[in-house]
Amino acid sequence: MADTTSTELPLRVPPKSLIDGEWTSLDGETFAVTDKADDSELVHVPDAKPEDTDAIMEGAWEGFLEWRATPPRERANALRRAHDLVAERAEEIATLMSLEMGKALPDSRGEVAYANGFLLEYAERATRIEGRHAFHETTGGRILTERDPVGPCVFVTPWNFPLAMGTRKIAPALAAGCSVVVKPPHQTPLTMLALAGILLEAGVHPKAVSVVTTTDSKGVTSKLIDHPRTAKLSFTGSTPVGRSLAEQGGRNLLRMSMELGGNAPFVVFDDADVDEALAGAKIAKFRNGGQACTSANRFVVHESVAEEFTKGLVEIANGFVLGPGTAPDTTLGPLVDDNAVDKVRELVDDAVAKGATVAAGGSDKANGRYYPATVLTDVPKDARILKEEVFGPVAPISIFRTEEEGIAMANDTEYGLVAYAFTRDAGRLLRVSRTLEAGMIGINTGLVSNPAAPFGGIKASGFGREGGPEGLDEYLSVRYVAIPDPR
């Protein structure tokens, strides 16, 4: 099928892959990217095959050799210009994202601002990559250390945050001097293609950024990981897929970062400010339609405030307006595809069959890909929704009586990405920040993500960090130079 133009889109998006510094149609095979509100076709993009990966990685290697030799100030300036261009086109990018992913425009606008923060964060860090100098303690010789870019990086990004999950990886890698190869999901490749165009316009070396679009995610990703030019793999997605990729990358001794699934507890203690907890719950649960690894998956609420909190959460859920992501009044858009709706319905129906009560929303009010904001109470311990990541706008509430019981319920999961806790007791605040088993803890807030902070989890939620100085370290290796005493 021939490439189609993107005149119907809110901004210019080349309907091509970016490989070896060139926009290319590959062999001419394409796949359709659709408007998630009605499944209408937006544009066709190239459908890369595993045999295309040699050209991709050889181009990335050439780009790496030239980009790492680029002075840090030039790398910083390019990232800063990219930040300014994204800011100028923020509304167009947000609209594009709402079309191809489905999220409501307010959520898309928030993502653009958050994603753009990574470009600025690492523009400012690109010139501050330092080594050290020391004297050898016995010989008087010198110890020099330098930090070098690790090499070409392969990034596999998810559909739920098409821009932010890209800039969170790309910005520190480019700041360090690495080249990047991005394999976006087939559901939402357009936002990444738009970002790639902006990066090139801003002055990033054309061979330092590659974007490969494909429906054969497994085949293409496997070949990219196995390629001898690949030095680093960063993946954001499900834990089962992450385990498989980590096993493959481990055989090749790749540097790896894995940001995997979550099952975030949202703990409301008896002394919490309930209004503050509800404001946090609205963000932590319903932002992005609940389609976020940081989404609050389980609400663990003290019995003394459970009635008040549940009533408030039901009011919040009933206040959302379902509709196409680009509609001006929409506050809750469609889920990304039919499989996503089926999974949410399956988990809700399982909980109800086992005794849970639907306090708001529910499967019977779902319409196509539109699943209403839902609150479940009396959720039994054996309900699957307490163990599995729901990835939808569903809030199951469980009750606890003591602090120890609440913490135990919160930690009763194989995952450890993020946990939220609401309390006005300073001592409890310190205790729960130590005892909750997660890589990130939100105390009296429903939003933990910040470009200046390390994002990542423990346990089955992965390893490695994105954001802040820790995120830059992921793309640097240390070289030690020994120099004898010159006397």
C-alpha cells in the first residue's frame, strides 16, 4: 500500500521511518495508525521487518561516532532548541497524541509539558558530565576517571505515554553522547515520529536518532537486541515481556534499564486529610484513564475514614465526561483498543462475581472502547484485580484497621514501582516511607513523576532509573586511566 499524506493531522508527521539519517519508506509495506475514538485511519507508516535491522544499527553506529565527538555545549543547545520547538507546538502535539492514543486533551497537554521537562533537564546536564582526579595513596601516581557514552541504545517504548516515555530515554542518552534507535508501539508511532523530526530540526545529528515503525515488534526488537552494535537496551512495558527481553539482553551482556508493571497501593490512614487524599486519588487513579504503570491499582483505606473517602471517590468517578480524546468537554477518553477494554471488564466482573459491590460505573455501563470511571467496594482478597494491573479507570477499595495491617496489605504484591500514602502524622510519614516496598513513594500526593527525580521500581517492577542525575548515569560508562608518578 502506498504511503498516505498526513494533511489531516494537526502537525506535519513524515509517514516514514527515520533510518540512517534518512526518512524512508523501506520496502513499501505499511500499516495504518488509527483514531482510537472511531478506528478511522489517520495515516499509513512503514512496516519494518527484522532484515531491516542491520542498516538501522550500522547507521546508529555511524551516528554514535559523530555525535559523541560533538562538544557537550552543542549537544545541550540542540536539546534546548528541541525543548523550545516542542513548547511552540505543544497544542498540535497534544492533539496528535489524543487522536492516536485516545486520552483526553487535558491529559495530553499535561504529558507534553512533562515530556518536555526531560529535554530541558538534560540540556542542562549535558555540559556537567565530569570525571575525577586523585593521587594514588602509595605510589604518588595519578588516578584519572572519565565518563563516556555507552554507545548505540535501543529503546522500546509503550503506547500509553507516546511522548514522555520517549523523551525520558532519548534526552539523557543524547546528552551523554549516545545514538538512539526507538521502536515505538504500532498503536501510537506518530508522536515519536513528530519528536524525531523536531530533534533533527533542532540540530541533533541525523544519524544519532532512528525511529523504526513495525507491527512485528517481537521480531524487530529481538534482532536489534542481538545486533553487535547495540550497547544498551531500555524497555518500558509489561513485566512478562521485560523478563524475556532482559534474558535476551543478558546473554549479550547489554547495559539494561527495565521499567515494568506496577500494582500501586494507595493507603489512606485514619489521620489523613480526606479531601487531600481524594484530590490525590483523582490524579493517581484516573489520569490517562488509569492507563499508567504509576496508576493507583488498589485503595487501602482505614475503616474510620472509609465511608467518607468512598463517597468522595464515587462523586469524582461520576463527574467524568466520556468522549473522544479531542472533544473539548471530554475528561475521560476511550481505552487504547478492544483488548484493553476486555481486560478491564474481565477483572471487574471477576471481583463482582466474588462479592465486590459496584459503587460507580461498572461493566454494564461500558460502551465500545469507552469504559466508565468505576469504584468497587467490599473487594475480596482473592479478587484478581488486587493482584493484577488493571490498566483502566477502576478503583477497588479494601479496608484495614491497624497501621501494620495497612502496610502488609500494601506490600502484598510482587510489584514495587510506586506506592502512595496519606497521613498527617510526621512519625508515621517516616515509618511508611521506609516500610512501603516500592522504588517511589508519594506522601500526600498523587503524582510522583518529575524529570529531576529518579523514576523506577524494585521487585518485579524492574531496575534502572530514568530522570535526574541517576537517569544520565544509565548512559555513561567509567574509564580509569592510571598515570605513574612523573618525578
